[in-house]
Amino acid sequence: KAGASYAIIAVGEPPYAEGYGDSLNLTISSPGPKIIKNVCGIVKCVVIVISGRPVVIEPYVDMIDALVAAWLPGTEGQGVADVLFGDYGFSGKLSRTWFKTVDQLPMNVGDPHYDPLFPFGFGLTTQPVKQN
């Protein structure tokens, strides 16, 4: 919408358990990539990735102003909203390396070919914006 400061976009993969989540391409489900391209191309955007593992986001990173790995929050989506709107600070570090492409997998810290999109331990900690 004209005049918007930011768009908040939630993309990811469908819920799964065990073998039903097996994937050889680890991509964001459609229409996620198209939404990122269309929306982030016209307004600053915050992209929330809802997934159970790192997924391919490297092609979109340059379009994204802020990226949140929300993992699979289940019924606790309110917690994601709380930090987005400044009620609480962000606090999180990656417990695994976030790859650029699936061709890099497997990838572990110390591997000769270690060239991640986001390295193991990457993250940030912020203070709340709103005073509770």
C-alpha cells in the first residue's frame, strides 16, 4: 500500500513430521518466492521464514531489509509478533549453519568448503523498543 513504512511477509514450508518433510531442494513453498520479489521490490520488507530447518533464501537476501527465522512457532506466533512490534527484544543465535545452496550440503564449521550464507552462531540480541 502506498505510504507504508514496511511490509511484513511470512513465508516458509508446510508443516511436516519425520519422513514427510524430506526434501532434496529445501526451498520456500510457493507462492513465497513470488511474494518476496513482488512486495520487497516496492517497499521495505521484513520477511519471516517459518520452517523447521534452513531453507534456500540466498536468491532473495538482497531484496530483504530484515529477516527473521521463526522456525516452527506452532501456536506461539504471538511471540514472533511481540518482538516484531518491539514489546520484547530479539535474542537468538543459529544453532546450525545456514547454507547458500543445497549443493553445499553437508556443510559444517571447519569444512574446507565452509562458505555459509549465515554462519553457525549468527544472530543478534536487541532491547525492547516499547517500555513495558
